[in-house]
Amino acid sequence: TGYKVILTGHSLGAGVAALVGILLRDRFASLDVKVWAFASPPIMDYDASLDCQSYVTTIVNNFDIIPRASLSNVVVLLEFLKYVEQKIEDSGQALPNDFVSATQYVYSVLTKQEETGLDAEEIIKGMEQGFEKVKLRDPDHLYVPGR
């Protein structure tokens, strides 16, 4: 056709742009499609994300939660929190029971005012245990589109 189509979007619009790009490429194979997705939510399985990486580029800010908001990441977080809870109980400390006490507890850990046994190695170990619960091609594990 000789046309070049550039699609872009942010957040949910980025996900829509990526999906429209895939549909256009599927329907019009000769169409030159490029997608720029800013902060796309995870909307594709592993294989679909890899399949569109030649024409879909996703840009993610370091601390943006939307591109990381998938069910599998919630599973990882919950497993990590269980690990932390066990470490706190093993140290004989009381678990925080509300938002304020949890915030104070985290602050005391970060400023090393309290010994918890949670150093960087322990935190990494807890995260790895969480990741072990989710397999790469698990249907609940969604990815942002493209590269």
C-alpha cells in the first residue's frame, strides 16, 4: 500500500495502540506499522509480546506501577510479604497491625533503627521465592507489548 501508520498512546491508550497495531499488521501484511506505547499495561502473554517487538516499542518510567500491574505480580508481592511476615515473626517482633505502625516499622528498618534480619540478601531471597511461584508462560503472567 505504500502507507506508513504510526500509532501511539499512553497507559490504557498505549495498550489499545499496540492491539490495533497487531490487528492492522495481521489484516494488512504489507502495511508498515510502528507503535510507540507509553506506560502500557501488561496486556499480552509472553509469546505475543515477543512476536510484536519488531514494530512495538514500549517506554516505561522506572517507578510507574501500571506496566507492572498484572495478576502474577500480585502473586509475587503476596509471596514476598508472606516471607517478610515470617522473618518478622522469627525475630520475635510484633507484626504491624495498621498503616501507621507499618509505615513506622518500614522507616525503622530503612534507617536501621531496628534489627529485623532483613538485609539485602534476605530481601532478594524473598523476592526470588515469590518469582518461583509464577512461571514465564503462566497464563496469568502478562507482559507489556513489544520491546
